[in-house]
Amino acid sequence: MIKTKIIATLGPACGRHETIKAMIDNGVDLFRLNFSHGKSDDHQKYLSSFLEARSQHHHTTAVIGDLCGPKIRVGQIENEGRMLEPDEEVNIEPGIQIGTENHFSTNYEQFADDVNVGDRIFLDDGQIELVVTDKLSNKITCKVIIGGPLYSRKGINLPDSEVSTPSITEYDWQCVDWAIKNNLDFLALSFVRSAENIKTLKNHLIQEKSDIKVIAKIEKPQALEQLEDIIKESDAVLVARGDLGVEMELAEVPIIQKRITNLCRLFGKPVIVATQMLQTMMEKPNPTRAEVSDVANAIMDFTDAVMLSGETAVGRYPLEAAKTIQRIAAVTEHYLDNSKIKRPKTTARDELIQTAAMARSVAQIIEDTDIKLVVAWSETGSTARLLSKNRIDVPILVFSSNQRACYHMCLDYGVIPRCKPTPASIEEFTQIAQNIILDRKWANPSEKIIIVAGEQLGAAGTTNTILIHTLTG
């Protein structure tokens, strides 16, 4: 039982339900639908495969829809892969149907309005660098600083420009409505620039009577200026190191990652670290030493989840990638559980102050006593999240009668969600938990567990009891 949550991206390499089931067997907790690639029929097919696999598995899993956001891309060009050489002149002009390597279009109509002379432009995740030298009406002229092969549909990043397009595009709203219709568990909002972007999406979900949770993807410099407000408004945060590494100085990305992770711990929000975690496994069966260290360091920085993108969606070794990241997590967690690293501090809303204090007490009891598991009843998931954020050294088995809350708990470090009807008493709840623990061989008779619950099981906000229970055979 690893406590770090693993997210795998669905795609052609792992779209069959048999492969998805095998990935769940090997520790994957959440599956991501990337709306930037594929059509709605593809997403529907992958979702159907996931739901079939989920229905056949005892392990609770969830699904994330990842919105594209205002991703600016190169238009269609002829002579795919033709090299741009340093000091060449390049013209970019929206509206061209099929361009050439030196005069091509973009899908962003306000492109010429937003960029200015002297601004840098990056193509293909920063592989090609241009600088704007002239601007005429709807066309801009650039000089190639760093060359490389140019392909259609590659991404364009504007780190020096203030992009005026909304964070949620018309296509995004179509994807949001599809996500609501198909009861996805999370939506990840790309290119977040302010807390207002999160509020806009949340308000739409409320109007549609949807309880989908919103994940803020941090990949723009503007987001860092309002980081605390964005984290407070979000249900979870994703460190999107791909675009972040293009928009910002590359050497700053590890520092930004640590800053985001620290703030998410403080505010009690789940945090995901993503992009190129096991990039080598797109083509090879084993990762590099640097990739292994990267994953381990993210876990030691107290991330809740690590995400695989192309490694599982289109890579040659999707299942091996899942097994590899699970093994890294297991070894790293064993080190953390046996070290004296200081536990992170968290804050809680006023109505959760008592529960937060109890969560800290549970962590202290485990530090001083030989406890095998924590068992909690958490109707909404708030108790589970506070226990999780205290980085308890043992797994946290959390029960709820709310199936959606269980799916949302899939993102909380260390939490094993289980949906059950509400027991009549704490005594009945304790017996249910004991039977599952012994049946799953998570602990043995005569070993101790902690029970965290309220006198009125099933009622939100009533957690007020900590019990140490000895398992009986």
C-alpha cells in the first residue's frame, strides 16, 4: 500500500479496460482525460473503458478531465520538419490556410494585438526561440534566435506578452458540459492567471448542480503573482512544469515547485506534480537516474500525487511506467516513515479547527505508539483531507456513505476511500473496519488501529472521537 497517489493519462497506449485494470492493480488511483488531444469519441471510449475497469475493482479510483485552455498553436504548414536556422526571418500571420516555414499562421486571432517588438516567442515547448522585430497590422516579423525543425500544431508560448484571451475558451466550455454529463470527478483548468478564473468555472458547475472538483494548473507567470488566492479558491493544484518551464526561467521551476507544494500543505489542498516525470519511458523500459530522483524528491517535498502523461497515453511501456513510479513511491515513503523529518503545518477553516486539532493529535499518537492504520468516517472528505495533510506515517482507511466524496478522496495522500452505508454506532463501524482490515491482511489480530469518528456517524462536521482499538481475531 503506497500512500502517494498516482495519476495516469488515458490514450491509445492504455485505452483498453484490461490495461486500465492492470494499472489499477499496480497502484494507479486516478486517470486523466487530456482534452488537448483526441476527439470527443476518443474520450468517450476511454471513459467507458475506465468505468468498466472501475466496476470490476475493489480499489476506489477517479477520473480527471484536463481542459485545454487558451493553448496557442502553429497553424498548418507545408514542408513539415523543415529546419529554421538562427538569424532567419519569420513572419506569423493569423488567417493563413497553409503556410510555409517562414510565413505561417496561428490559431490565435489576437496574436498580433498581444505581442510587441522585443517580445520572445517560443515554439514547440521552447525548442525554437524567436524575437519580434517588427509589427504591421495583423502580421509580425521575427528573428530566429534558436533554430530547430518546425511542425504544424506545435505549441506557441509568449512569456513576455500579456495574453488577452479568456482562460476558458469556447471549446473548454463544451468539454466542461461533456464532463458534467459524464459525471467526471475533477476538472483541471489550464493556464490559470487569477482566482477569478477558478470562480468562473466553479460558478458554472454550481449552476449546473455539479459537484465536480476544480484543479488549478499553475503554468503562467501571472498565476505566481496571485498564487495564495488561487490555491485558496481551488480544490487542488497541479504544478504543470511543461509550459511553466517555457514561460519562466527553466532554473526557477524546481523552486516554484517547492513554493507551490509548501503553500498547498499550509492551506490543506492536494497538490500534483506533473510533466516529464518518467519521460524516457516513452521509448525505453527503464527511466534515467535523474527521473527517479525527480519523482522521489517530489514525494519528499510532500506532494500528494505524481502524474504520468505521454508515458501512459502514447508511450511504449504504459504499465511498466505505472509499476516504476509505484516502486519509487514505495521506497521513498519507507524512508520518510522512518525518518525524523518535521511534519508539515496546515491551516483549517474555522468550522474545521477542532477536526484539524484532532488530526494533529492522531499524528502524534502514531509517532509515539505502534499503530498499523488509521480508520476514519468522513462524510464529505474534510476529515480525510486534514488527516492526509498531517502526513501520517500509516495508511488512512476512510469510510463514507457518499460515493462522490470517496472519488474525491482518491487525490488525498495516504487515504484509502471506501463507500459503505452509515453504521448505527461507532461500535458497529469499528467492527466493519476490523473485518475489512483483517480480510485484506493490512494488519493482524492483537495489533492496534486508531478510530476517528463522531458520535453521529454520517453527519458532516461532527468528528469528535479518537479511539485506540486492538484488533481481535
